[in-house]
Amino acid sequence: MPVLDTNEGPVWRRRTTAAQWAIWGGWFVGVAIVVYCWKLVSDKTVWFFVTDAGRQAADMASRMVPPKWSYMETLWRPVWDTINIATLGTLLAIAMAFPIAFLAARNTTPNAGVRAIALLVIVSSRSINSLIWALMLVAIIGPGVFAGVLAIGFRSIGFCAKLLYEAIEEIDAGQVEAIEATGASGGQKLVYGVIPQILPTFAGISVFRWDINIRESTVLGLVGAGGIGLQLDASISTLAWTQVSLILIVILATVIVSEWVSARVRHAII
């Protein structure tokens, strides 16, 4: 720590004068940026609507009560579509993520160029939200459940492949070397040395992603990709708030059930 000499002897200081001024300058710049950003937000905000938001929310909530329970007859099929979108999309992602993970892992990839391409696929998948995937796919192949399945699948590839290739890189190399010592081929080393070590992790990742996809599938209908989101969008557009409240209850119940199923399956696997 710097020491300053005075007539009374050395005085301990935590920082030099220059360091202290640098810290104060950093705080000043940070506060100035926050104030400037707040001014930009404030200038483009209609504060009347913000102050009136509480009353509007209370009015909307009163219009949602009681839920229109008879509308449940219309929701069974959309709920089933939502579950199918999540399930089929997850299966599609698993099928594509499995080989991509082996190409991305340092200890199983053929070469650095292939690994770079695999990592690019993973990053591209993870960087695009499922709603954006759904918007693009609806524009390409039209609205419907199929677009939702592809959107969930393309979004989930990066998630599954990233966690899986990290698990591949963390395997016990001793087991692979023992199999290699028997004269096994490259394919046999993967089948008997690598895959058995990552199967529990792979199963856990798959179930966890399915649980996430149930949540994401509920909103894909807002952009025309099928599922219960279509009914939610239609009910909001027609101001049918009692239907909206029922749909929200159904979505909540679906997510709770999927969470329970996912937890039980992961517990059984792990």
C-alpha cells in the first residue's frame, strides 16, 4: 500500500491520489450516463399512461372474473397442439444436437474446421429467440403447428448441443484409452467409451429442455405458429377477457404439470 511521509511520520493510505481521482472520475462518468439514458427514456415516455397503469390493470382484472369455464371445450385441442409442438420440437433438436455435440467437442471432433462450424451452428441457434424463429418459419412455410415444431427444434439445438459437448469434453479419458488399448476402432471407442458416460447427462438435458419448450410453445401462437397462443391472441383481439383468464389458468396448469413430470423424470434418471 502507498505510504505518504509527513512530519509526524509515515501515514498509510489505501490508494494514491491519482487512483482515488480515477475512481471518482469513473463514478462521475457512470452517473452521467445513467442520467442521460434516463432523460432519453423520460422524453419518449407518456407518463400519463404510466401513472394510469394501475387503474387500467385493476379494470382489466375485474373484466377477467369469473373465467369462462365453458370455453374449456375449445381449448383441449390447442393445449394438445402445444404439448405436441414442445415434444416433437424437442425430439427434433435432440436428433440434430447429438451429432453436432460430438463435432464440437475437442476430444471427438475430426478437426478444428469442423469444430468451428459446429460451434457456429450452436451459437446461431442459441442467439435467435423461438418467437423470431417462428416468425421466419411462418413466413416461409405458412402458419400452423409444423412451423411451431421447427421453431422449437431450431431454438433448442444450441442449448442441447452446448451442454452435451461440454459433458463430452469432461468424460473420463481413462475409459476411452482402455478401450483403445484393445485395438478398438474410432466408432467402437465412441459407442463403448464415450456414449455410456454421457447418456445420463444427455437424458437429463433432453427432459430439462422439454420442460422449457412447454413454456415457449404456449406463446408461439401469437405469431401464427399454432398452439394455445392462437386462442390467446384471438381472445385478446376480441377483448374477451373472461376467455383470456381461463387461457392463462390453463397455461399455468400445463406448465406446473410439465414441471412436475420433468422433475420426476430427472430424479429417476439422475
